[in-house]
Amino acid sequence: MLPRASIHDRLRSGSPALAAWCGLPEAAIPALLAREAFDMVVIDTQHGAVDFATAVRATALIEAAGKPAMVRIPVGDFAAASRYLDAGMSGVIAPMINTIEDARRFASFMKFPPVGERSWGPHGALALSGLQPGDYFQKGNGLSVSFAMVETREALDIIDDILAVPGIDGIFIGPSDLSIALSGGTDMNPASAMVEEALDHALARARAAGKFAAIYSATGERAADLVRKGFHMVSIASDTALLRAGAQMALKAARA
Amino acid sequence: MLPRASIHDRLRSGSPALAAWCGLPEAAIPALLAREAFDMVVIDTQHGAVDFATAVRATALIEAAGKPAMVRIPVGDFAAASRYLDAGMSGVIAPMINTIEDARRFASFMKFPPVGERSWGPHGALALSGLQPGDYFQKGNGLSVSFAMVETREALDIIDDILAVPGIDGIFIGPSDLSIALSGGTDMNPASAMVEEALDHALARARAAGKFAAIYSATGERAADLVRKGFHMVSIASDTALLRAGAQMALKAARA
Amino acid sequence: MLPRASIHDRLRSGSPALAAWCGLPEAAIPALLAREAFDMVVIDTQHGAVDFATAVRATALIEAAGKPAMVRIPVGDFAAASRYLDAGMSGVIAPMINTIEDARRFASFMKFPPVGERSWGPHGALALSGLQPGDYFQKGNGLSVSFAMVETREALDIIDDILAVPGIDGIFIGPSDLSIALSGGTDMNPASAMVEEALDHALARARAAGKFAAIYSATGERAADLVRKGFHMVSIASDTALLRAGAQMALKAARA
Amino acid sequence: MLPRASIHDRLRSGSPALAAWCGLPEAAIPALLAREAFDMVVIDTQHGAVDFATAVRATALIEAAGKPAMVRIPVGDFAAASRYLDAGMSGVIAPMINTIEDARRFASFMKFPPVGERSWGPHGALALSGLQPGDYFQKGNGLSVSFAMVETREALDIIDDILAVPGIDGIFIGPSDLSIALSGGTDMNPASAMVEEALDHALARARAAGKFAAIYSATGERAADLVRKGFHMVSIASDTALLRAGAQMALKAARA
Amino acid sequence: MLPRASIHDRLRSGSPALAAWCGLPEAAIPALLAREAFDMVVIDTQHGAVDFATAVRATALIEAAGKPAMVRIPVGDFAAASRYLDAGMSGVIAPMINTIEDARRFASFMKFPPVGERSWGPHGALALSGLQPGDYFQKGNGLSVSFAMVETREALDIIDDILAVPGIDGIFIGPSDLSIALSGGTDMNPASAMVEEALDHALARARAAGKFAAIYSATGERAADLVRKGFHMVSIASDTALLRAGAQMALKAARA
Amino acid sequence: MLPRASIHDRLRSGSPALAAWCGLPEAAIPALLAREAFDMVVIDTQHGAVDFATAVRATALIEAAGKPAMVRIPVGDFAAASRYLDAGMSGVIAPMINTIEDARRFASFMKFPPVGERSWGPHGALALSGLQPGDYFQKGNGLSVSFAMVETREALDIIDDILAVPGIDGIFIGPSDLSIALSGGTDMNPASAMVEEALDHALARARAAGKFAAIYSATGERAADLVRKGFHMVSIASDTALLRAGAQMALKAARA
Ligand SMILES: [Mg+2]
Ligand SMILES: [Mg+2]
Ligand SMILES: [Mg+2]
Ligand SMILES: [Mg+2]
Ligand SMILES: [Mg+2]
Ligand SMILES: [Mg+2]
């Protein structure tokens, strides 16, 4: 196996990355999507039904297709970030990073000293990268990306401070939660004008800070818009949504 | 839970049944497809990656959506037919039924005496149907369907005899294997004229025998044709194919 | 699938709810108990051997029997509460809620804004409830119950404050831990007089606050007592205990 | 770990063995029942929902409790008999042994040459028994029992011939299937007079042949009767039935 | 992913292939061994504890390391051969091929018409090979190897006939069973002179027929001997044996 | 099953304990290593790929070999410590105990009141120990050991304070992380002089406090050194490392 291309290089390439998004509890699904024209695959363990064992299994299969594997961890479970890096994941998305302290704790589990306090033990990552331990220790912090989710008013208020935390490589915007937050809990509408304004602002601040900006989109059409805005990475729908869309399209044709 | 509607009644209703087809090894997928507008869901353990444990788990989830669960067994593994009926499946598709003896053995595992020799022990089926043991024994043979796959020249040659075997409720046509067989192993083309002629013939013979005719189709469009021909049940594509179609559609929109 | 009856309505019906309690790591067991005359089924991930994947699988199977699925989370793992609600659980029991801060954090993961900070992503819950996203967002906080476990002296001392926390729907009493706490760690006796007095007090305070009071019982006989006291929900024994009781009864008859 | 006591010695001890019967797909359940006062534990892979992986896992756990692990294989899947012996099972029950040829094929997979044709590879059995390969090869045929199920008219007619097959250690009577067979498919009643007569006859013939006679019973009370008749082994109910009985007993007490 | 190199070409390369041998039920183990200097990896489902789901998972992981995945099926379960080819396996070893009929039935499940009767449905194989269906149909028979195990006196007697069966690509010698057979069931000694003579003869016959000869060895040292004899493929020990050897070596050093 | 020998007694016996270390996600592996000459087996859920369900399964299998089962939990996931004790584990290793507060929280989840706040519910531990609930409550704190990992400069600075925390039974040194910390993040070298000095110091402080000192070693040779230094427990390599060593040794012999 060749050493994996750096996910940092991929995200800095100028060509926005499109990510598959997986919440179903079976590694064959991200493996299958990794063979489609997605640039990377995210396993969602915050809202998805995927457990640790399945996410670890998926890692090797996604990497086998030559794509970086990423994971969204549950709120505040930063120890899981380290575990997934150890298994060979190339990126971690941490939801609800609402304080500087949240961002610092997340970074501390993502990066080896002196940047953070990630503990040594990358067994899966060594196997998948083919690197020797000493090499991996030297290069490890640059082999994976940490995305802090910005999805509340609190996070927007301190976005520059979050972006300035060493070890935070970028932000990932959650439009649905953002719409709930910005509407004071009265509305769930990821396409609202308030959300649009907020995500433009967040994107600009990330670019100003020289860090990555990523975002979730519910459809391919919305993803095209977000790509045009200049996001480095845009995730699209979810395995469940894609499967349902495929089924509905086929059923419509069958009943035509 | 209400006693399940008879799958026989559903297939005799005059409205052709559209079936989802699942080969990925996770019960959440047939569960999800069962909530779409399919009429039934087939788990493929011949060519799919699904193991026994997953197929059993899927049974309860498909039935929970009010749809009959069916399974395709591996070639010649008729004991599995009984095991899936015990678990609560409503139908079994047996591939490569090429002799009368194949058909008789398949039927013997599908039906209680005196029709066949199915052994008593329907634990899952009792739980899912809500029937008492005595009731289930009396009604069991009518609660599920046995489909003999017709997909070789040998099978076509004796199709009337297969259809006449007591306990065989219908045929299920496999167009890909049929195309290979009819071309003498030179071509794999389920849309060939030879296949078309053969399936029309098989459908006519099944209807003449008062039994069911079912068939696999690779796309919704092809399913529409087969429905119009008068098949009682048409399966469409597969979970993998639907997921890939959904992904490709979304990616196309994202890159537009 | 019909929209599920509200678990709030069920608990307010005046008829006390009896809950099965499951700690064995296989979803077929809660599925089986859901078909018995229990009113709801609790999956115990604090003291039981059940992992996340199995608890999620159980959710759909319990709901398929028309019963609400509930879960007890590990101490302090409030992010899991959100994940189980996303999967379609109707209630969460959080152990060792000993401070107002504990109660507030638990509630924040159980309820959408403005009550709490539950993040949006109820994929399983949408599938099981049949609700559209907008509907689920509006009704979600009322579709599930949050039970704070009262099982220490600290918790008893601030029970009114815990009950007053917005988003806390009720208390769940843990008699064994309570007996350990009240005896200063000298005794494990859930039937002690101190426990009895404490649970009467806690029940009265919950009723005064207009919230639910629930409790664990080791046997059916004890459950009958607790039902008579007026608890809204009483859990009974555990899957392991019921299986052992069934086995011992059968063996006694066999050796008679 | 001590070398396991021979199951042959246990069955010849004069004290009838009571067996637990497991069809739920989780190894913790047979492990739990093995710690109750059963003498052995049977995993049912004919009518139960247990897959190969789970049955293998159960083997080590049952043996850890010092009890022999047994399995019922699917109809005709004699290769599975060898696989379970390799995993360390102490006995195999083969359903529907209706011809001499069935009995011979079953025995051939159960016993090493020259008695049968069992292939070498007892990895789990070596680990669990602590024996060296040479020892296991010499003693292996005596370390496990093969039970041929007698549950049809055909089997009854040739019972002496079945019992005479080298490598068949005994018969196991299936009263439900026997009742269906003896009634010509009109009745499922394991307590019928015809069944009673048949099982008395079968027991007498097994004893005359110096081989074991075992039988399934649905309840502890029925097991007591069968023990008194002189069966060497009697299985009782099933994990599902015991769990339901425990649940119904507890619910009755709770609602008293 | 690149199209896989043909396993036929690899075996014909003149450099003997060393195969890892896996019987533990976890796909991470063959994945790990595939990254060591083995040339291919065999999953043993005859004597090992591996189930279908785990073997399928292992397939993708072994192929991801650029090595062919092979499987040994249970005795007579030829339908499994097709299922593993569909999953993407590159070779199948069938134990106890003792008659021409055994060899013909095995070949019929390994090769598409007109050579055999393999049914169409290579979903995993298409994904792993990257081939289009039409291409895979044309090339499929050459993309995988069928090894008939020669391990009895009957098989030796007809070895030329077995080797002449179209669709049989080679033989795989099982020295332990062969030693039992040749000694009339009195001895289990894979290093006996009788076995040595038999394997030399078998190797010569395979070479004379222009087909492959493969064999199992219990140690690396024995493998070196067999390689020198000219076998095309030699498997070494097993995952269990390698792990135990590693443990014993480390413990010896620790206690030195 | 006999009551398990106390792990405290084993560690105080004067004979240093050698522990196997497992990170592969399958319970059969620790079961296998438990039958080798290790004194105990550790499941690593911090850096390993093992999930909760697999670790629980492993517990019973390790104990079945008469060896204590231990686990390393993820950083800060102290609730998991209680869950593993409930499942029957005999010891827990908590990584990155860097403050007194860390040590106190860890101890609180490890010990029943009045020492800590462990909640009652030891279902697996009762089953595996054979103790009655009252007995287990009285003896429970002495039946398991809590190891606080010392692997940072902060921890070394307060090592006496950590050792003085009631409920902390010993320290476990992580040489790799220690080398990173002591080098200010510039070097990963568990054999550095700085690490050597630090571990001698830590060992001396543990002995002075009358508590246990344990440590990880990458090889058997290094373990011999550490045993000579007087550590109570030394873990050796990992399942992955042992398997790779076994494979490389066999391959070397095969290619000799
Ligand atoms: Mg969000
Ligand atoms: Mg076909
Ligand atoms: Mg408690
Ligand atoms: Mg029967
Ligand atoms: Mg062999
Ligand atoms: Mg460390």
C-alpha cells in the first residue's frame, strides 16, 4: 500500500472536495460510496446509527478505495477522536464546539505534543499508512484534519477565536442546528436567510484565518451552490437519503 | 400485532407486486426499503453478502413495516428455506430448479405434511404472526409462497412439470442466467430476444397452471415492461444499485 | 406505520406502566418481551452488557410491537441520550443525577431549543414515527421523556430543584444505590425502611411538581406494592432474572 | 482447564440428564443457562435463529461452566456436524434421519476413520479439551455423541437399523414432527396416544441396542414423565419459552 | 482500484506462493496477515471458526493489500464456492473431493457456462475488480482458481481423472487427513513416509496434467521443504498457531 | 465455578505478573492468549480497535481460563470502568491520569461507597464470581484493581498524591507517552534515559506507598528487564505484534 496522500494537500488543492455521509451501521456502505466519485467519506456517529466497531471496519475499506475516511464524533466525546485517528481515520468533525475550551479540548485529542496531548498508539494508522512509528509521530499532526462544528450563536460570536486555536484545522458548519439557534428555537430551516448570512460570514472568517471551511448539504443541488461559494469541503445528503432517492426514482419508473 | 395479510392474497389481488431486493449485510437496509413504496422485500442470500443472522433480523423489521419478507436461498440449500419460514419469512425463492427432483425437494422443505415434509418449529413465525401453534400448523402452507427459479434450458423444457409439483406456488425467472444458458454460455444479456421469448412462454405456462409468475428486473423501466406483461411480482434492481444511482444523481447535481 | 402514541399520554393515563428491563446484548430479547404484557421496554446500558448497536436495533423491534422503547445511559454520558432519541427511543433514564448541573446537562441533550440544546438529526425517529422533519421538530420535546435517577443523599436533598429543571420530565428511583447511600456504604438492601421512607418522599415531591415518578423493582411482587403507592412507571426484574426464574421453575418441575 | 468429563460417561451414569435448549442468537444466553442446574445445553440451529458464529461462541462459554455443549444441525447439513465438533461441541443432534443412508452419512461426519470420515482439524476442541493432537485423535470418537432424530414413520420402521449404524450413539425423538407424521399431516399434538406409544417403542429399542435415547419436552412437567420412563437425556422447553414464562409469572404478580 | 492481477498468472510465475491460513472469526486478522510477506490469504471455513459474513468482510480487506483472497469451504458445500466468488474471492479450496462426481459438482459451481453452471451475480467481484459485467462474464473463469482437496485413498486412486475435470484448476493436498486415510485410521501423522510418497506422486500427476499443486504445511520449516519439491502454493500454519508461537517466544524472553 | 482468586493476592504474591495485551476486535483472541502462560489479559479500548460488546464477551472467556481480565478504558471515560467491573473484569487501567481530580474521579467509579461512588449492578461479575449480591457488595472493592496511568510530566510531579488517593490501587506507566512528554514533544522513544529514570522513580514511589506498579513493554526482552526492576505487573507487546512476529518467523523459515 502506498503512503496516503495528505488530506491537507487534497483540501488545499483548489478543487472543492465532495464528501459522502454515512449513518447506516454497516461498513460495506461507506466502502461502496468510496468507490463512487466522492472525494472522501464521513461516518456519522453523532446522529447516525454507526457504532465504534463498524466505523473502524469502514476506515480500512474507505482507505482501500484511495479516499480519506473521516468521522463525526458524538458531542463532547473527544477521546473518540483519538481512537478514530489511531484506527486510521484522516479527519474528525466535532459537533457543538461552542467555547474556546471546547475547541482546545478537541485539538488536544487530535494532535500530538507539543500542539496537543494526543496519546501514542496509532496501530491502525501505521498499518494503513505504511509509515514507521517514528515517521508517523513526526508527520502525524499533518496527516489528519480537525473540523470544529460551528452551529450555534455562541460559536459564531467567537469564530475567530476558535479558528485561532492551534490544532484546529478548520470549521464545519451545521446549517440545521444553526437555523434552530438563530431562530431562537422556533424554526428548523437550513435554507433560511439568517443561515445563509451566517455561513457566508463563517466562510470568510475561515479563509481570513487560512483555515478550512466545510459544510453539510442536504442535496446535490445545494452542494453545487456551496461549492461555488468556495467551501473547501461539502458533504452531500446521507446514505439513507441516497438510498431512498434511488428507490423512489426506480419505483416511479416502474409505476409509469 | 395483527395477523399478517396472506401473501397469496396479495399476489392474487390483480395489482402486480413490486419487490425491493437486498444483498448488503445489514438489516437496517431492508427495513428502510420496506418503508418505501415497495410491496415486499427480498433478501438475497444466493448472490448477496447477507448471512443467516442478518436475514433473520431483517425479517422482523420488514414485517414491522407491514410488508412480507422474502428470501432467495443459495443453490440447493433447501434446509435454509425451512429455517427462514421458521423465522417468519413469507416467501422463498430457490435458484436453479432444473429437475423435477429439485422442485420436489424444495417443496418438501416449504410445506408441512401431507404436502411436504417441513419440520415443526416456527418460533419466529408464531411471534410475528400472532397465531397459536395449532392455527399456524393448519394455515402455514397457505401463509408463504415457494418460487422455483427457472433460469436454464433444462428448466424451460420441463416448466409444466415443475409448475405441477404440489407445494410449488410459482416460478421466478432469472433473466441473466437464462441469457447465459440460452446462448450456450456465449452471452450475458438479460434483454436478448431469446430471453424475451422464453419469459413470455414461462409467464403463459404459469398462468395456465394457475400459479404465480415472478421475475427480476435490473431497472424500474424494465420493471414497468414486465408489469405490463402480467407478472404477479417483479423485483427491481438491488440495494447496491439503488444506492449507487442515488449517489450518482446527487454527485451530478453537485458538479453541475 | 401509525404515528406513535405519546409516551407522555401513556404515563398520564392513570394506569401505571410496567416496564421490562433488558441487559443482555441481543435485540431479539427486548423484541420478545415487547410482545408480552409489558407496557414499555427499557434497555440498560449502564449496568447491562448492551452496546450501542444492539440498543439501536432493539428500538425498531420494540416499537414494532407498539410499545415505547427506553434506555438507561451510562453515568454522565448525556451525548448518548441524544443519540438514542435520534434512533427513535421514547425515553431516557440518566443515572446518578446528583446536582442541578447534572440535571441541566441531561435536559440539554434531551430537548431541542429553546428548552435544551439537542442537536438536529433524528433519522431513526423520523422513520419510526412517520413524521416529517418540521413536525418532528415542533413536537419532538413532547414525544419523549427524560427520567433523572435519584439514588443518592445529594439527589434527595435537592429533589425539588431537580424536578424544577425545564426538560426533566420525571425522576426514576434506584433503590439499591439509594440503600447503599443512605446506609453510608454499609448495606445494600433495597427493601430497607430508610429506602422506603425516601421513595415515599420522592414520589410525593414528584407528584407535587406535576412530574413523573418511576422506580425499579426486583420482583413482580415488589412491583405490585410500588404500583399501589402510585408510581407512574415500575420496571420489573431484568431479562436475566426472568430467564433464570423460568429455568428454575422448569427444572423444579422436571425433578419433581 | 481440566480435560472434560466424557459425555458418554455422563449419559451412562444412570442419572438422566436434563438439557437446556437455546434458539436465541446470543451466546450469553446458553452461557447463563449453563450456570443453572441443567446438565447440558443444546443450541438449536434447525428451528432456532442461531447462526454458526454465535453457536461457536456459545461452545466455549458453556464448557466454561463445566457442562457439555451440544447442537442441533439443520436437516441434512452433516458438514456442520464436523464443524461444531471442531469448535469443541460434545454432541450433535441431526434432525430427520429417515433412511439408513441418512444415518450413515451423519455418522461419517461425526467419527474419525475407520468408523467414519470426519476430517482432521479440531482447533477449538483441542483448546477446550487441553488434549494434544495425537491424544484427541485416539479419543475423539468417544468424546462426543451423535443423536439421530427419529420423527417420522419411515424412521420408526427402520429404527433397529438406524441404531445399528456404527457411529450413531443414540436417537433423539421429536414428538411434534412425530405427531404430524403419525397423523398423516392432520394433527400437531406431541402428547397424542400414538406419539406416546411410538416413543415407548423407540426407547425400548434404543435400550435393547445398548444406545442412548433422548427426547424433547415442552415443559418441566412433561420432562419429569420422560425421565421416569428412562430416557438418558431430556431437553426442556427453550430459552424463548423460559423467558416468556418468567415474564408472565412476574407480570401476574405485579398486576395481582 | 486497479484490476487485480490474475491469480493464475501469479501461480504460473515460477515463484511458489506462500499462503497465510486463517480460522479466527475476525476479518482484521487476514487483513493484517495480508500486509505481511504472504502471497495470498486463505480463510478456512471447513475447520476454522469463520462464518460467511466474516469471510466476505475479509475478502475486501485482503484484496486491499493487493493479495488474492481464497477460501476453504465446508465438505460438499459447493454453493458456498459460488457465493465466495461473487464476494470477490480469487480461489476456493474444496475438501474431500473423493469422486469424479464431487469434482464435477465443485467445478460446476466455480465456472460459468459452458464450462460449469455458475450462476450470474458477482456483485462484490465487480466492485473489487473494477470490471464491467460483460468483461467479468468473459474473463471470470480465468480470474479464480478451483483447488480440489486430495486427502483420501479414493482420491489418490482417481487423481488423474480429478485433474482432467474441466474447471478444476489444481489439487490441494491435506497431509493430516491423508495420513489418517493411508494408515487405515490408526495414525494421524502428516510427516509419515506414506504421506511423503503420496504427495510426491500427486505433485507429479498435477504437473503432468498442467494443473496446479498446492499443499498445507504446519510450519515454516516444512513449507520450505514443500516449496523445494515444486508445489505452486504452500500454506503455512494458521493464525492461531502463529499467534501462539509469537506469544510463546515473547513469554520465553520475558521469563529468561 | 469457583470464586475467583483475588487479583490483589496475585499481584502481592512476589511473583511478577506478565499480561497479554489485546487490541484486535474479537474475543477469541484474548481467550486464546489466556490459555498461554500469561498471568492476566488486558483488553485495550484506548488505542485498540475493541468495542464494548467484544470486551464484555472476552471477559467471560478469559475468566474461563482462570486468568483475571483487565481493560484499558479511553481517556476520561470513567463510566466505562464501572461497566467493565459489572461485566466481571478484575482490573481497569485509566490512561492520562494527570491531576488529583482525575484520580479521584477514576477511583469513584471503581469502588463502592464509602470509598467511591460505584453504582450497584454487577450482573456479569455475580455470574462469573459465583458470589451472592450481599457478599459481592462487601468484598467487591477488594476484588478488582484500579491502575492510574502515569505518562506525563504533570502526573510525575504529583505521583505521591495520586498514589495517596483512596481507591487507587496502583500506577501503570506508559513509556511511549512519557517519552513524548519528557522530550517536550520532540521524540517518541520509550527506551530513552529520561524515561528510564522516570520509571525507576515512579516504581520507587509506588513501592513506598505500598501500592502496585505496572508498566507496558514492547517486547519480551524489555519485559524481562522490567520484571527484574520489581514491577508487580508487566504487559508484553500486543496481539497484533505477537501475530506479526509469529508470521515473520514462519515466513523466514519458509523462505530459508
Ligand atoms: Mg448539528
Ligand atoms: Mg440466477
Ligand atoms: Mg443505580
Ligand atoms: Mg423435528
Ligand atoms: Mg482435511
Ligand atoms: Mg499512553
